[in-house]
Amino acid sequence: MENKPLILLVDDNEEILSFIADDLEEKYKVATALHGAAALEILQEQPVQLVISDVMMPVMDGFELCSIIKSGVESSHIPVILLTARNTLQSKIEGLELGADAYVEKPFSPEFLQAQIASLLSNRHKIKSYYASSPLVHMRSMANTNADEQFLEKLHDLINQHLTNMDLDVEQLADFMNMSRPTFYRKIKAISDLTPHELINIARLKKAAALLSTGAYKINEVAELSGFGSLTNFGKNFQKQFGILPSRYVAQIQAERD
């Protein structure tokens, strides 16, 4: 139960909310809101993984909600599906320009909505896995919006600036990023499926892979430059993360160049 993704449904029609929630509750945890302003309160308090919102609502409509979600650093990673009865091209273009990830016209089949949700969540998971398992792939590869890209670029640069600090932790990084620890932790977890500690460790290993790929450093020098206390610890971590020992990785890079 606890591992089910949390989906936020936003619609001023309680019957539609109930209908969609009933259909989704077998696979997902579901939270509901009657308009965009109520939805934003839930987004601040709970680790929502996907938002499904009607477009036409009082107080705050779906377009405005989508725009706020996609422009805010705390929420820009969250996929948004917009529901609308306005079957016009201009309406679709407006939603997509605001960063909506999918557009579903009312009336819709529950199966189609389920397929859209599953596709968005699956694609995000694949992107995160690819980043974690690929030695030279940059952190920004996990970005889905400009706000995400800027956040990850800044975070990547900060980690690399403090790479030799073996005590670098979530409190320090949150402080550097001008975010509260809980908000920072939740953002990292949502955008990467990793804890900040795991992300720091992977960033160290990726820096090590980049240094090794230059051929200019010995493995023990790389271990030290990337903030690992011992060569043995570095070797174990590298193999666990990328499935290859540093020495084999170096040999593979050299073979590709020859």
C-alpha cells in the first residue's frame, strides 16, 4: 500500500472526482481537490507524483494550476494531465505551452486515462534508472522542465564544488540551494528516486568516471579527488553502481579509443 504512487485529482464536479478516484484506487493512492488553490495546498504537504486536473474550475482553473506547478522548483518535476470538454486545438496548445504532459478530452474512457498515467510514470522511472546506471550521463538528463534543469544544473555544480568534503550532507546542500531540508529531500526523492545521500554518492562516482575516462589519472588519485576515503571503498561503490570495476572501466574506455 505504501509504495503506491500518490495521484492528485482536481475537479469542481464531485461526481467526476468520485468516478475517477474509484477507478484509480486499486493501483494508486488518491487525493482530491475541488479547485487549483486547494490543490496547491495539498502539493505543499504531500509527495504527489502526478496531477490530473480539469481545466474549467472556479477560484483557480487548470491552466493556472499547471503553470504554477511547472514553474515552481518544488513541484516542476510533477507530471500534469489536463482534462477538458473544450475540444479545440487552441485549448490544447495553451495547455501544452504551460507544460502539461498530456491532454485528455471529456468524455474519456477510464482505460485511456489509466494508460496515460502508466505511460508518464513509467517513462519518468526509465529516465531516472538510466541516469543512475550510466557513468557519464549528466544529472540534468532527469529534467522534464526548464525549472528542473536549472535546479539540477545548480545542484550538480554545488556537489562538484564540494566533492572532496566527505561530510557533505543533505543539510549543507539544502542550505546551499536555499531550501528547507524537508522540501529539498522531497524534491530530490521525487525527481531521482534517490535520497540526497545516494545522489551525492552517485555524483561522486560519475565525477570519478569522467576523470578515469580522460586517462590522465591513476585510480587511487581519482578515488581521492572524488571524495572517497579509501580505494577499496571506491572500487566497491563503483562496481555496485555501474556494474564494472574501475580498472575494467578504464580498460574498456582505452579499448574503445584504440
